[in-house]
Amino acid sequence: MFLIYNLILVFLLLAGWPLLLFYMYRRQGSLAGLGQRLGLGRLSRPRPVSRVLWWHGASVGEIRMLAPLVQAWKKRHPECRLLVTTMTLTGRQTAKELLPEAEISLLPFDLPFFWDLFFYSFRPAGLVVAETEIWPNLWRAVKRRGLPLVLVNARLSPKSFRRYRFFGFVFAEIFRLPDLVVVQDELSGRHFTALGTRPERVVSSGNLKFDLTPPPVDEAAFRHPLPTSAVMVVAGSTHPGEEEMLLEAWKNMTRSVPALTADAVLVIAPRHPRRFAEVAAWLESEKVDFISYSAWLETGGEKISGRLPQVLLLDTLGDLVHFYRLSRCAVIGGTLVPGIGGHNPLEAAVHGRPVIHGPHTSSFADGYRYLDEQGGGLLVKNAEELGNVIRRCLEDDNFVAKEGRRAQATLERHRGVLHTTLEYLDRVFSGYGM
């Protein structure tokens, strides 16, 4: 089965090389990182001599989740060097910002000869994978070299479980490879064991994302475009269809209660950088009074005075967390339209902000459920409900303060997973002499 898998990948790589380059350019806006995707990340530099522990997270959310765990490991094992890989350029940038002591690279394509180059260059002593990034050749390459393989914060939804079970003749061997799988919940644990992971290698700890802490704020580096009297409603990580719903709700509120939005600005932060220009063009076509954060920075960063814009388009990387911190309330993208499953609501909750979200939350179901049941989560099902909740947040200071405190309290109740996970990692890697 691995031979068939690799033959298909080689064929697709050779036959579809121009399409692959076009896809990378379209998705990223450039071909940056192509060498790293071919396993050529550091062949020209000396190879490490000391132990290197390799951590992998798919993109920004996984890297933010991993960062506290990586930092805690480094504090406990200062002699251990760190390697962090990610699938996306935005993930790579986030890793550089949060983990400056680590070496950062994009993950190569999943073919054996790329892994040979990668292992020769970096010489990792083990791999920790965030959540459930399954790359058959990578996992085999790790175990064929006699190295430990661990999954942390792992989750297998019923849909993913059914898909892997259907292709069990391919994945049965893969699921037997990890030395340890630290799952978010008992259901995921049962799914892993049903797919072939040894039961004694599966442990449940809860969701690492609840151990999120507010990042340090460099006030000198971060520049805020609005006067201190301005109120911001921040919609983070939005997708197509969500910007339209947000703008409809905002315009309706502006028409019905113009005084309410006179000092308020809707901040829209698209999830993917490739959509920055697209959303800007759409706002122009809708004749929306807006500014883009990047354009404002280029003008010198003087605070806006006089009449505020309707919309601030947040089209830079790494700044959303600052806007959450300064917001009145947060709308979490990926939840208002089907097919995405929602992004991490705790990035807003950790700052004590009410978390507004739609019904599509499968990617972080526990987090949204806890916030809705225990406090801080505000569920809306359409543009009208969205407008009503935003309006209440703008009108009612007590409501905002109460829901913000409840959001923080909900997060605090579920902390402690990081320490438990760190103990599990120590047990595994100590058996390999780390």
C-alpha cells in the first residue's frame, strides 16, 4: 500500500508540477518556502550536534497552541534544541514570533527522498505532532529511524473516524506507529484504539488550547489607529460569506441607531492573507467607508481624527490578538457559514471579551459548548441575531463586563492540560534517553 501511495504521489508531483506551483502561488501569493518543502531547508549549514526535539503544527492555531508546551519543555530541558515545522507561511511566521529560540521550517512534501534530505539536515531525535496531522511517509520515516513519535491534543471526530476506518487497509499500519497519543476527549481515544493504536498508548488529558495565555504586548511596536474614545467590534478569521453577513448587520444597526455607531468601528480580519486584496476590493464595490491597517501603517501611523471609518480591514499578520485585547466584543470567524467549523474562541476569551459565534463550531466543539453553557459565549444564527447581539454589546456596559468575566472564568476552569501533557512527554522521551 505504501508503494502505491508513493507512486501516486510521485506521479502527481511530476505530472502536476506546474499546477502545484500555480496552487502555491495562488494560495500564498508567492513561491516562498519552496526549497523547504523539498527538504532543502538547511543543507548548506552545519548539522546540529546536540539533541533536537521536533515539533509540528499545521498552521497558526496549532502553533499558538503548541507554543506554551514547547516553552515549558525548553524550560525543563534547557540543553535540548528545538525544531518547529508548519504547513503554512503564516504558521511559520507565527512560530518565528512565538518561539525565537527554535529553528523554523516548512514541512516538506510527504515523499521518502524529501524526508531523507530533511533528516540528514536537522537530525531530529523525536517528533511531537499537534492534533492529528497524518503523513504516512513522515510517520514511517520517524519510526524506521528508531525515534519516538507522539501526538498531543489529538482529536478524531466521528466524520474523520469513519473516513479512516473506510480506508483501514491503508491506515491500519499508520495508526499503530505512535508511541503515545494524548487525546482531547475519551471519544477520540476510542477512535484511535479502534483504528489500531494500542490502548496502553492512548491517554486523555483535555484540550491544550485552554492553557492559552495572553501574549506579551509590546506597546512601542504595536500601533493603534483609532482614538481611545473609539469602540471596536472585532471579527477575526473571517471567510467568504461572513464579511457580507457582518456588513449587513452593521449597516442595519447604523441605519436604525446612527448614534450607536458614531464612535464604533467594525474590524474585519480575513483568515487567509490571499483574501486581503479581495475583501478590500469588495468593500470598495460596496462603497463602504473603510481603511486598511497596512495602508494606515504606510502613511506613518498618525491616529485617525474626526469622523471614524465604518470598517477597519485588518490585513496584516500577527496583529489580531492585539485587536481582540482592545475590542468591545469579538465575532469568531468560520462559525457563521458551514464548512469550516470555527476557529479558536479562546483567543478572545483570554482577554475577557464576550465571544459571539455562529452555529458551525465542529472544529472546536468543546470550547464553544463550554462557553455557551458556562458563560461568555453568545450564539447567533443569522444576520439579524448577529446585529442584535452586537447592538447589545455596544449599548450595555454591564452585559459586556459580565460576559467577559464569564468567558475568562470558563477558560480558567479547564486549564492544567499543559502540565499533564508535559509529564506524559517526559515519560516517553526519557525512555529514549532524552
